[in-house]
Amino acid sequence: MPRLLSDDEVERQLQDLPGWSRDGAELTATYEAPDFPAAIRLVDEVADEAEQMGHHPDIDIRWRTTHWRLSTHSEGGLTQLDVELAHRIAQAAGRVGASSA
């Protein structure tokens, strides 16, 4: 079972995640892809990563813009799983040419 991260741990790890921020018990980011198919590829790549991790993001997609929310609901806040998934989302975004908005 993952443990909740302290506020200091979250803030320190966010320094390595440009475009990501904390909103209460969630990490959030927005990525804008070059076009709609690239946005869908981003979601598809992250779906594979999330499934492998057994940890799934909340995703909202509007044309070429994707909004991401991460939280470990079973723990009631942020864990290392959220930070790791944020890194994987950022890497996938780079691969499809999406940039943080």
C-alpha cells in the first residue's frame, strides 16, 4: 500500500515536473498537442502506462487539449504513484509533441 506524501515531499518533487501543480489532494497538468490525433495518441500511450502501473488518471480531452488529474483515491491524497505517473505523462507528451499549457 502506498503511503501519503508530506507537503514538503510533494513540493520538492513538483520541482522536477514542469507544468504540473498541486490542487489540494491532486496533481494537475494541461498539455496541448499539435492536433487532435496527437492528443488521442497521448491518451492512448498514458492508458498503457497507467494500466501497467495499476494507477489511473482522470483525463479530460477537448480537441487537442488534455487535462490531467492524479490522486491516489484509496489513500485519500498524493502518493509516489501519482508522481511517477505524472513523469510518465510528461514523457509521453514529449513523444507526441504536446507541450504544457
